Amino acid sequence: MSNNVICSHCHLEFTESVMIKDGSHFFCCNGCQGVFNLLSNEGFESFYDKTSNTKLTPPSKIYEDSSTFDTESFKDAFIKVNVDGFNEVSLIIEGIHCSACVWLNEKALHRMDGVIEANINFTNNKATIVWAGNVVKLSSIIEMIRSIGYNAFAYDASIQEAHANKERKSYYLKMAVAIFASMNIMWIAVAQYAGYFSGITQDVKTILNIAEGVLATPVLFYSGWVFFRGAYYGLKTKVVNMDLLVATGALLTYIYSIFITVAEHGEAYFDSVSMIITFVLIGKFLEVLSKKNAADTLDVIGKHIPSEVNLVINGAIVACKLDNVKVGDRVVVASGEKVLLDGEIISGEGSFDESNLTGESEPIYKSVGDTIISGTTSIDADVHFIASKDFKHSTLSNLVTLLESAINKKPKIQQMANRLSEHFSSAILAFSFLTFFVWWILGNDFELSFMIGISVIVIACPCALALATPVATLVGLSLGASKGILFKEAAQLETMAKVDTLVLDKTGTITIGKPEVVNVHIYGEFDKVLLHSLTKLSKHPVASGIYKYLIEENEDLKEIIYDEFSQVPASGIKAKYGDIEVLGGNLKLLEQNGISIDFTTDNTVFYYVVNKKIVAIYELSDKIKDGALELVKELNSRNIKTVMLTGDNEHIAKKVAQQVGITDFLYEQTPENKAEYIDSLHEQKRVVVMVGDGVNDILALSSADIGIVMGSGSDIAVEIGDVVLLNNSLKSLQDAFKISRTTYGLIKQNLFISLAYNAITIPLAMAGYVIPLVAAISMSVSSLLVVGNSMRIRYKWKQN
């Protein structure tokens, strides 16, 4: 017969055969084992010394089984593997209502073995968590979140609005109870204050106090329960937060008022209890609405994505789930529909609205052979196109993912504010108790000293400090998105505001990037099919210009397949077809192959060489982009140094530099040269932005403090860049500087407002000039003031 053993947590006795063994401990269920391990890990083992052999109730199961987060179906739908091989998931943390909640969750998650990164966005409660799957399971991460009083579920844009509405309804109900009770309490308070001056018996006063107490109770313990809950879980993990300040101030006032009512002596302050909770709750709700409005703007690109598209299958049009569409499928887009996949039009024509992506309001006309971009909308086009990417890798999906994750990387100034707010609440509690004792020791009565101490607790506002950065960055990011400027991280707004050097690539950045042939010099007969096939294999703008010229001049050119082909960085292309060796590129390519020529021009030159003999020279010219001259003038006026780097020769570089007003430029630069130049700027302690669009800019983009990529650039350049200009416009680059400066300026204003508010109001409260009711109103107003100031970005950025 099995021996009976006692559960190490609840102390209930069961046979050993049904118990869970964990080292030297036994547990009757997973719940007891989980609570025991949590208390042990947090250093609370002494809890069991206090319980002795008291029977504890095993924890009830409140949430769905966390093991569902480890299933293959969940992994396929919500988890992705990043470039470093770690798992990454987006979750919504339920129950967050202040910055302290964010800090608490991030701290708890970072302490877990295997968790690489945990960033929570205060504006929408979305958490991005990166972890090593071989060290910790996602279910364990979920259990940790639940153990500190919150819940988590997978972020899904299609159901997120339902959860947000549920949260708002909860706020509505709590506020309705608080406002109703507070209004009735104030009517009673009016009678009390009138009686204070005209005379009122103690019996009547006690009855009025009891009536106020009855009305204040649901306000405190129902409407204000969110603050008690936050304070409890904060203390559980040794964090003093804003919730503790509100809960402490209101609860102590409530207890004191009960004592006054029972003792039938002195003044009760049930009205202050009710008003503290009501005004802080209203302030929090207005913050939620303000943050949602800003977040909705940021979500404009990916909002309301349909779940199905129409495909042509066996000659019939069939509806298909978006995630099931494969590369090569034939997709149908009708007039007025949103394009959800990238591809190439094979039939039909018409205009497309790309304003969601680029910020440009003018429709773009497209026909057979043109590329079509996901995220755009057909205005009057009925087209069929071949999908070039599945939805997960489409432009629309990538942009939505980048926008969602943009605000998770906190700017340094926000990290500083968060560190300051960590200790703020503890300091306020200390000031409150110190104020109470000083007033009492100086001979004032207990009631006056007590209420002054409560005012100090209530008037302090760590929320304004914590809101100073995240709301402003959210508005800045959303404004950038509406202008076709995609910041991949919020932290880049701060970095870009401090930039003192701008490095520009020439082709595709300062110039349009589509050079056209303006002059041709022929030195011998050659097969144009070889040149046609050679230039088609290269994506360089110069080669593309030659290819386009050949097509226009000789429409019936055929193609051949080269036996060997390679691209020489910053020089050109070389290939071999049978015993014919061909070269195409600049003067540097010729020098590398021992070929010399005396040819001078201010245009871009493409030398075509067959078997070591120059047979043709093509001169090409590229147009300067609109706004280039204005951009350089603007940056010069702000003491931002502008440098141009190009692989072209000195004549071309000088010509372009003079046209746009750039005095510093380097020519014949290889990708390595560009990166080395940026490193040399860093040695001079300069903050550098690099702008480019091609593969040859990758090293420089990754070396710069901020790498900005034109949206038409190569896929790998767009992937590496920190900021993407979706409409390829230099006006967007100018706007990016303005938005970052404006956002950073308002962040500093917000920090000043919050610090100045606390620096002024806390001493006033300690001096006895503020009653708890006014303190509660001031606390809410300070948070709303910071949020309102952040909203000014949309109007202020045009002035910078």
C-alpha cells in the first residue's frame, strides 16, 4: 500500500502514487506546484513558515490551458523565426493601464531564462517577445505574465478591436458608477457644508456621513478596483507604482472617514474619496481614447484587410483565402478593390491609388507589363496579374509588420524617463509620510496633518512623466506613415533629430536613377544581341538605360545565354559567350583589364568592350530629382553637413554636386570606400544619416547611425535600412527631418511640463495649499496636458 504524503503547498494529504514529485517536494496538482515554484523563485519561501500546517485552497483554473500556445497550429499562425534564429511573437497584454504595468511585465519577462527581448507598447498594450525556443516554452512565458496578475493572448488585428471595445465598455461602466455616486455625494456634501456655517446637529451630520460612505464604497472598491489590483501586483514584485499612490490615498481617507463617522467627531471626507477615484479614472479613460486615435492613424495602411482574393483557376474565377495564394497564381482585381498581393499585370489597365503607401494623392496609370503593389487600391482598373510574392512576403504585409513593431524600440530619452519614474512613486510616499509627521509634530491636529499628507500622495503624477515620450513618438510615427515615411523604430526619431551629417548616394537618390542615352560613339561593328543580353542581366540603372535604348532602336532583338557572367562592384559587368569575352562599364573596369582610352565628357559613360577592343561608347544623362536643391539649402541653414558619395567619375560627380549646391563630394567610391568614409565621420563624433537605394549602398547604410532607403531600392537595401521613403521623393526626406525634430522637441516639452508640474504642485501640497479633491483633478489634468501637447505634432511640424 502506498504511503500518504503532504502537498508542499496546500498541505492536503494524498497517496504518494497520485502526487507530482518535484525534487524533494510533492504536489497534489500542477496549480500547487506552479504557485510553490513562483514563491520560491521570487524569494518568498518564508510564506510557508507563516502558514505552518494550515490547509490552503488549491488555485482555481481561471485561464485557458497555456499549453495551446505551444501547439503547431499556434506556431504557424503567430510565431515567426527572426534572422538570429530566435522565436518572435506579438501578444496583447490584458490588464495594463499605466506605465508601471508595462515596466512590471517587462521586468518579469526579462528575468526569465531564454527571454532575449520583451518590449511592450504602452499605447496599445502590444508586446513583442523574442525568446530561445530550446530554453523556454511560450506557455511558460504566458504563465509568468498570468502569475503577476495579467493575461496575454495572441495579437490578431481582426479580433483586436473586439478586445479594445471590451476594455472601453469596462471603463464606461466603472465611470458610470463613479460619476453617479459622486454626483449624489456632492449633493449631500452641499448640505453638510451649508450646515457647517449655519449649524447642524451631530446626529444629522452622522446620518449624512453614513449616506456618503454608502455611496463612496462602490466607487472605491468597484470603480477603483483597477488601482488596488495594480498596487497589489506591484507590491508583489516589489514595485511602487502610481496605482499604489491612488489606492493608498483613497483607502486611507476612506478608513479615516469611517473612524470619524463611528466616533461622531470631526469631518469625514467620503466626497474626497469618491472624487479622487472618479477624476483619476476619467483621466485614464481619456488617455486610452487619445492613444487609440493616434494608433488608428498609424494603422491606416493595414486596416480592414480582406481575408479572400479572387483567382483564375481552370478558366473560372474562384475565391481563395489570402494566405493560400502562391507565387505564380493568377489574381483578379476589380475596380474599387484593394490590391493585396504584389505582381505583374498580364491583362487590363487603369489607375491605382497609392496614397496609403506613398502619401501621393495623384492616381498612377498602369497597364500590361507594369508591376502592381499590394496595399494600393484600384480606382477604375479591372486587371489580372501574376502574383510575384505570397501574402506573408508581400509589400503590404511587410509594411504592416514594420509599423506594428516600430514603437517597441524605446528612444533613449524614454528609457531615461522610465528610470526616473521607477523611483518617483517611492519618493512621493516618503514625502507624504514626512509631511504628515512634520505637520503633526509642529502642533497641528491629526485631521489637518493627515489630509495634507494625503494631498501629497494624490497630486503627484508619475503618469505624466511616463506618457511624455510614448504618445509623442506614436503621433510622430503615424504622421510619417501618412507622408510615405516609414520609421522602423521609434528610437530613430530621436537619433535623426540629433543628426549633423547627411551622406547621399547619387544615382537613384539625388538623381532619378533612370539615365537615358544621349550620345553614342561606334568604333567598330558588333553584335547588338550580345550587348542586349548583357545589359538585361544587370539591375544597375546605367545598364538598364542601355537596355531600354537598344529595345527602342531594335525591337526584334533576341536573347542569348552567356556561359559566364559576373558583376564587378562599382565598375561594371563582364561575361563570356563561347570564345567571345565582353565587358561593359566605366573607366575603372577598363583600367582593371589593361585597357586605356582618352575620352572626356560630363555625362555618365558606358564603355562596351569585345575581346579587349572598345567597340562602342554610350553617354547617358540622368535628371536631378525635384526638391534636391531645396533639401541641401534647408540642411545647410541648420548646420547639417551634406556629402555626396558616388561611384561615377570626377566630372559627373562635380556636375551633379554643383547643380544641387553640394560642396563636399567623393567620386569613384566602392561600397567599401563608402562604409569607410562613414566610419571616419564617426571617429569625428558626428551623427550620420546615409541615404541610398542599391546593393552597393548596403555597407554604408548599415554603418550609418540612420540608414534611409528609397522605396524603389533593392529588397536587401530596404531590409537593412532604418527608414524607408516609400515615394522615393527628396521632399519626403526633408519631411522626415522635420517630423523627427518636431517629435523630439515636443518630447522634451512634455518632460519639462511633467517635471515642472511635480516641482510646483508637490511643494504646494506639502505646504498645505491643496486639498485632496483639487489634487486628484490636477493629477488627471497634467496627464491630459502631456497627451494634448503630443497631438500638436500634426500642426507644428510644418513650421520646422
